[in-house]
Amino acid sequence: MKFIQNLVSILFLFVLFVGSASADITDLVNSTSATPSAASAPEAAKPAASALSKCAKNYGRAVLEDNSSKSLSFMFNRVGLPFPMVDVTVRHAVKQAGCFTLVEPGTAGVKFKLKMEMAQPVIGNSYNAVTAGAVRRIPLFGGLLAQKEMSRGMHDLRFTEAMVTLSVVDMETGESIASVLGQAKSDDTNLGVALMAVDTPDVLSGEISKNISMQVIATEFADGFNKLVPAMDKLNAAAASGVPAVSPAK
């Protein structure tokens, strides 16, 4: 009888121990954040608009140059998005803004080069803390419990913040005539949703358009072009009047 009482006590303590350890892992997963934005990048502000801007006219042919780090493909894989989607998204944004007609390099009559450079997106919940800390807390059952929480954490991965720099270079002079910063946060993706709702390519439609990470990426491009549109229209108005723009981009 005493043996049974001792066994029940041990089992009771074990249940309390496992429950506490599992809670520790959950807290670790939920509290972990990704690498912060680069110090040199401006603080991201939430886009105020939910409508897409359009240029007053098409200003001519342009080629697209992506100067983003190729390591970004790893970031996209972590949130379940194919990296080629970046190219599709920016081209879709160019089409909706209507400022340029994108052509392939080497095409005759190219007036501009549109340069884009994405900063490393910020990822939300991560499982790194689980592997770093939780297993040490529960060495006996850490493997199984951490694996469960790691799997749950992977499903929670998403971009919470993203930025892209868009610059327009005059092909004749080689000078940058406009440069803007597109910004996005996961708590305001109205612009991204609006962008993907208009004449959307198949790769940006359906279930993928409901993905928070995809909405963040689409929002940074939409926000960028919403800033680039007035810059291009201002340059055009200045050229038509013969008065140079007040502050051309360096």
C-alpha cells in the first residue's frame, strides 16, 4: 500500500514538472523576436493610405535592377514564401503605379533604371530560443516537448516588418533622380491587400494573398510606389516648366 502511495506521489510531481516545463517553452517561443532592423535604416512608420497612387503619365521604358541580398531567399523560405515572389510583386506594383514600362536589359529606348534594395525583413516568433534554452531546462523530456513547440513555432513564423529602397536613375546622365523608402508593418497591411486585389498575378492570388508575410511584402512595395509617384510627377512638372526640381536625389 505504501509503495502505491509513493508511486502516486511521484507521478503527481512528474505531471507538475512537465506542465511547468511546457509552459516555459511556450513562453520562450512566443517571446522570441528576430534580428532588429539595421541601425542605418529609418524607423519604419505605418503607411497611412490604403489606396494605390498612379503617375500622371507613363514616363517611358525602364529596366529593373534588384540589389537585394541573395540571402533574403533564406528568410522567405523560413516563412514559407518562394523568393521569386519578390520579383513578381515589384513588377506588379510597377504596373499598377503606371510610371514606367518595364523591359528587359538591352532593350532599345530605355530611359530609366529602377533600382530596388530590400532590407532584411523582421521575423516574428522564432524557435531559436527553444533549442537554446528549453532543452537545458528539461533534459529528460526536453527532446519531445521542444520538438512539439518547435513545430508550433515554425507555423507562427512571419514577417512583422519590412523595408525597401526604390531609386530611379536617368540612363542618359547616370544620375539618381528620385529615391524613396517603402515601409510596412504587420499591423497595417491595407496597402498590400489593395495591391494584391487589383489585376493580381496567379502567384500572388488565392490563399497566398491571405498570408501575413505576403501582405507585409506587398505593402512595402505599395508604400514605396505611393511615395515614388508624386516624386516622378513633380520632376515631370519641373521639367515641363523649365524650373529644376528643388531637391533632386543624390
